[in-house]
Amino acid sequence: MPPPADSTAFLIRARNRIGLLQLTTRVFKALGLRIDKATLEFEGDFFVKRFFVTDSHGRKIEDRENLERIEKALREAIDGGDGIVSAVDTTRGIVVRRAGLGAEYSGERKAKAERILGLMDGFLKNDPVSLQKDILEHVEYTVARSRFSFDDFEAYQALSHSVRDRLIERWHDTQVYFKRKDPKRLYFLSLEFLMGRSLSNSVINLGIRDQCADALSQLGFEFEVLAEQEGDAALGNGGLARLSACQMDSLATLDYPAWGYGLRYQYGLFRQVILDGFQHEQPDYWLNFGNPWEIERVHVSYAVKFYGNVEEEILNGEKCKVWIPGETVEAVAYDNPIPGYGTRNTVNLRLWAAKPSGQHDMESYNTGDYINAVVNRQRAETISSVLYPDDRSHQGKELRLKQQYFFVSASLQDIIRRFKEAHDNFDVFPEKVALQLNDTHPSLAIPEVMRVLVDEEHLGWNRAWDIVCKIFSFTTHTVLPEGLEKIPVDLLESLLPRHLQIIYDINFNFMEELKKKIGLDYDRLSRMSIVEEGAVKNIRMANLSIVCCHTVDGVSRVHSELLKSRVFKDFYELWPQKFQYKTNGVTQRRWIVVSNPGLSALISKWLGTEAWIRDVDLLTGLREYAADADLQQEWKMVRKVNKMRLAEYIEAMSGVKVSLDAMFDVQIKRIHEYKRQLLNILSIIHRYDCIKNMEKSDRRKVVPRVCIIGGKAAPGYEIAKKIIKLCHAVAEKINNDTDVGDLLKLVFIPDYNVSVAELVIPGADLSQHISTAGHEASGTGSMKFLMNGCLLLATADGSTIEIIEEIGSDNMFLFGAKVHEVQALREKGPALKTPLQFARVVKMVRDGYFGFEDHFKSLCDTVEGGSDFYLLGSDFASYLEAQAAADKAFVDQEKWTRMSILSTAGSGRFSSDRTMEEYAKKTWGIEPCKCPF
Ligand code: NBG
């Protein structure tokens, strides 16, 4: 058929690009043009699409300016404006050259490509009908249920697969784009990622939440109900691990060319079950019901080696070391696409699973003991089987060390393979690769890179060392020197003999350099040495990291000060320029948009835009309305609905009915002595005691409270477990006391995890962050509460100090000793002043007022008799004052609501978007690489 004579032909020559037709069509539509006809032909390497277009009146477009405008729009849409368009066709069209099918593309292959294009030219559509079709197809063919009969869980599975298909499209485009652009990439190495659920977060970031909800409702399902079907991916312990997850969201949203690497544990963080008030741990076999969010890459696998010995060889006349390993395990990649919000960029979180290596097959034949050989092979899988559940100490366990090396080795093989695909000279490695060590857990990456560069790539020690010093950066998440990781030399020597040699060599060079600078100050030399001498010889992983990384980051300003003045003082004096800090942040996408849709809509309404979801500083715009009666009214309504949701959950979990008029006072986080849940419980006892001893008429003046505590204790942490038991014992007493009624309730929320946090945080009025000053490196829970308009009752510790700067101390309830006062207070020992009320409540526990006298004795001993290391007694009086101030403010609901609005308005600085931008600019040297839509 001849082309319509009265139309303008636009011609696009490109290599294969799925979706080009759809994209171009959209551009024409957006410009108000009509496509009368489109054709497709092939010319050598290229396919040629011709669009015959008319203007909105059906006329040919001839005006030169107009034509240029259209060309520009096409170029930008197709290329992202990156100048790939190379010529203007004489027939009034543009030529686009794209990578894609190879140069040998011809004949049969051409026909095949044509067929493929014909079959699949376009992205999945997001209108409700298309979504419904996709969901039903997945019901039939993925879940293998009848489309006429499937339940909520099956609908969740089908929906997730439909969403995942869309993630994959974007993921592909992003990876192809990164490959083409070859920017410097960030590789974020972390042994822990607390991702939580993925469905709601994905549909919101993809911008298809409402379409999915519509599609489902017509099929008779409710989006929220399906979202509840999903289990948490809990591949981490606490703050550090959730921070990694928030940062991945920000990296994707800000278009950074980033990859996350971690371990795909089969058992995530244990499930906490409470029996008679005691914590019991149950395994979290989270993969039981499948995981639609991951893609197994059976072909992306690497051999990881352990044990064995090191030999010397002469290669080209030079001595070199050869590691002859004793055991090989296969690392298989599982990819988890992480979508950005408001962008096409979707980055990858690649988690490694251990599988038996093919090499063992020969052994099983040779030994003749086939059954045992197979059983032994399965042992390999134990490497990635279980997450260590202690968030503070990871000392000296062989399996833990194996996990660390396994994930580091596989990740580096992957990274180096990718680098070598595009480059043949390692000198440009630092221009293309930034490796971020999330705490010291991945620090074996340092000797591993040295080993690969020296032993396998034969670069020579000095060149390799020069590269290593440019690529690594390290963030520490701890405050206490005792918390720093050490690896016994014996263990390292048997598991990774060559790495130990390399660490010794690094240390030897470092010590020599140091002696030149500081002389023979043996105390300082031994403090700074990577090798700790003593009864057990250890490798200090933090020292190794500091020596080899170009930047050492803390996670809040005060944390960084403590690192410089105490924990890493010697190193700071040597290399002050290495030490930086980036205050932590959390993602507003998950912590407001996903978890608090009511508040999210309200914020957008009052700001007149949704732009704050990407540009969170816009939240400050709420300040001017903080006293507006209409906003206050709507704000209170949203908060009340959230409280209702939480109250229902509390009743379902604990059987306790709570009043919505009460202040919901929440402390949820890992249970630790330094986080002082015990201080909270003791003050609840005090409140209870006061109510009991009050005249009935005075009780009317008491501000009713629902105290909510939740958190897991590490399985071996006895004191923390006793704190949980005490909480239950006190709750039992208070909640059943009719004298008290709704004035005070105490509930422990079991099995605290990310999805529980998403429910609890939006429903909280007050939240507590009451660590002994100088102990919380940053704290990120406070930021989530702040974003949700929950008021903080807190000590001036970690990031709280910076929160005060943003919202002002009169917008929160502060108490307690300051960081610089703690040491002097501790030194007072038994002479430390504690108020009478404190002695009284501890005595009540000691005397068995809540039962379990013997059990609680050792707990009481931790805060009395001069051993109150965390200063509960000395902070008690000011804590009670802060509590009283909170009560007073709560009575004045107008004031409270204003404070609440101002909290959200001042939370922008605590977005992980800001943190990631700071890291990108100051630590990693990476830039956004936005995949065109
Ligand atoms: C935690 C700190 C927190 C900090 C997070 C994230 C670990 C080991 N450390 O204060 O205790 O907010 O890391 O940096 O989880």
C-alpha cells in the first residue's frame, strides 16, 4: 500500500529495540499528532520504521520549526538526549543507531529478529485490563491454579509475578544502558539486607499501585489483603541491615549505577515466639512458599575455594605464590530487581547461594562411597543456610568466616568479570569501580582483590596495592571497641592461607611506614597493628579496613567524633583526611508512602504536589500550615485511622483491648541493655505504682497510655531475654488490674520485623529512643517515626542530636546525661546519685511483685550496687520529667498536632536520598546514569 500522500514520514533506523514502536507512538501522541500508518523493514544491521504522521487536524506537517521540535522530542525520548541520533534523513526523518543485534546480523538471523519483533514489540501495559490478563495468565501458568478458582495467596503470587515481569523489563533496560554507558559503578557489599516485603514497595515505585488495585477489585480481590500474604525477607538483624535496604531504594531512585551484593540465607532472622513471657527462637525458613521477587541465575555461578595450602612457583623467571585450595563450593546468583521511584532505573541486588561444586563428582566416583559422597556434597549448602542472629558480635566462628569469604569471593569474581568485558587494563579499575564495605563484615574483599591482582593477574604487589587503596571505602556502624570484629589467626590460616599471608604483608608494610612517621612508640604500634598479639593471635578487621580504605565513614556526626576521639584515635591522628561521616537516612518511599498512605495523600494535598516523594526537602513546606486548623483536623483523622489499625493488631496479637484516646507510646528495636528497654519498663512500673497510690479523684487527671514494646533479643543474650520476660510479667499485672483500667496498658508486640514496623510506626503518638548517650551510633528508627509525625522522647545520642537541630528541642522530649558527661558519671560508681523512685521500682521487681523473683535477680543486679553501667538510675529523674512533659503536651491536642506536623516537616534531612548523594559525591565518586524511558 502506498504511503498516504498527505502525511509526513518520519523514519527511524535502529538496531533491535523492543518497545521502540510503543515509545515512538507515545511521543507522537503526546505531541498531539496522529499516526496514519507505520511500516517496518530491514536494512542490513538495522530495522527501519516509518511513521506517516499528520497533525491534529489531519494535515501534513511542513512547518520547519514544528518538524524540528518533533525530531528533538523523538531523539530525547528514544535516546535520553545522549546524542546517538546521527543524521537527518532526506525523506524528513531521523536516523537512530542503537546497539543491539551484532554486525553479522543478516539473512536467517534477520528473519528471526523480524519474527521476534513482530511477536513482542512493546512493554507490558499497565491499564487494569492488561494487568488482569497478566494476573490470570500467571494464575493459570505460573501458579498452576484454575483462573476460576484461586485464593488470596495464589492471587498474591500471580500479582507478584505480573509485577516482577514489569520489573524485569526495566531491569534489562537499566543493565543494557549501564553497559553501554560504562560509568563508574558502586558495588555495595553487605552481609545483611532487611528488605521486608516487596509487593507494595514495587508497585508504588513503578507507579502502578492504583491500576493494580483496580484490576484486582474487578477480579474480586483487595490489594491490601494480598499484600498481607507476603512474608518478610529478613536477611539481616537490625539497623545496619535495614539501612542497606533503604540505601538500595535511594540508589535506584537517584539513578546511580549501583549493585548490591549479599548472601541469600535460607534461614533469615529467627522468628520470635513468646511462651509464658519467655522468648523462644524458631527458624525462619522464608523460602517455604517461594519467592517471586528473585530470579535464579543458574548460569551466573562461580567456584569459591577454601582451605589447602600455598606453594611457590617460578613464572617467567619470577617467584609467585599459588594457592592450592582443598575445597570448592559453587556460588549461584539470585537477582533481586530494586526499582527506583519515578524513574525507569531498576538496579540489582545479587545474593549468592552456596551449592555443591561439580568438581566433587569425580571424587564420589573414585571413592566408591557414592551415598556418603552425595551427602557430603550437600554440606556445601550450609554456607548460605543461616544468618547469624547477633547484631553486635561475630567473633571467631568458622562458618561465619566462610560466609564472609564466600560472598566476597563470588562478588569480586562477578565484578572483575564485568570489568574485563569492557577493559583490558587494570589501571582504569579505580575509574570504574567503587567498593563499599558495609561494616567490616566484607573486609576480606581487601586481601581477595590483592590476591587476584597479584597471583592471578600478575600485576605485581605495588600496582595492585595502588589500585586497592583507591577503590575501597568503609562505613562502621559501631561505637564500642569491643564490638569490632576479630578473626583468630589459626582459623584464617586454615581456611584462607594465602589471604593470611597477604594480610601479614600489608601489615608489615604498614608497620614500616608507621615507624617512619611515629618512631618506635611500641604501644601505639601494637594498638594500630592489623595483627593483635596475645594468648590468641587475631586479625583486627577494622584496622585492616582503615589501613586499606581511602575513606572511613561514621553514621552520624557524634559517632564520627567518637571514632576520631576514642575508637580510632590513633588512626585519625595519622590520617585525618580519611575520616568522614554521612548521617544515616531512611527512604520516605517505604516509610511514608508505602506504610502510611493516608498521611502520604494528605502531605501531597497540602503541598499541592507529589514531588516530595523524590525531593523530600519539600516537606518543609508543611511548616507554614502547622497551625492551620483544617490541616490539623485532617492530620488527626489520618493518625486516628492508623491508631485504629494498630489497636486491632494489638488485640489480635495479645488479646488486650486498648483505648484510642490513650497516648500510644512505642519502643520498638532490638533488645539491648544500652537501648535501655529496662529503663522504659521501670518507668512504667513507676507510673503504675503512682496510679495505684492515687486518690480516685486524681486518677481522672492521668493521661492514659498504651505502652508498646517490641524487639528481638539475640538467642544467647541472657539479660536481654530477661528484659522481655520482665515486660510480660509487668504487663500481666497491669493489664489485669481493674484499678488501672484504660489509664495504663503495656503490650509486647511479638516477632518485631519490617512489616510490623510499617504498621506500628504510623500509629504511634510518642516513640522512645533512650540509649545511654554515646552508645547509639546513629539510630534510624527515630527517623521513621519522625517522618510519620510521631513525637520523640529521646536522649541526645546518635542522630537525635541532628534531629534536634532540624526540629528544635521544644518539639521533642529530651532527657538524660549528654555524651561528654557519661564517663564522669560512670566513674562515680556506687556514689552515683539515683532517685528514691528508682530504688523503689527496682525493689518491687526484686521482691517478686511481678513474680519470678529468682529470675529477675541478675537483671536487677545490672542496675544497682555500683554496676549501673548504662546509667538507668542516674537518668531516671530526668526521664520521668520528660515523660511528664509528654503527658502535658498530649493534653493540649492542638499543640501536640502542631508538633507532630513540624516533626514530619523537619524530617527531610533524614532521607537516605540525602545520605546516598553525599556518599556518591564525597566517598564513591559516582554520578547518576539515567536510563531513558
Ligand atoms: C547499627 C547501630 C545503629 C545504626 C545502624 C545503621 C548495627 C550493628 N549497628 O545506631 O547500632 O543506626 O547500625 O548505621 O546494626
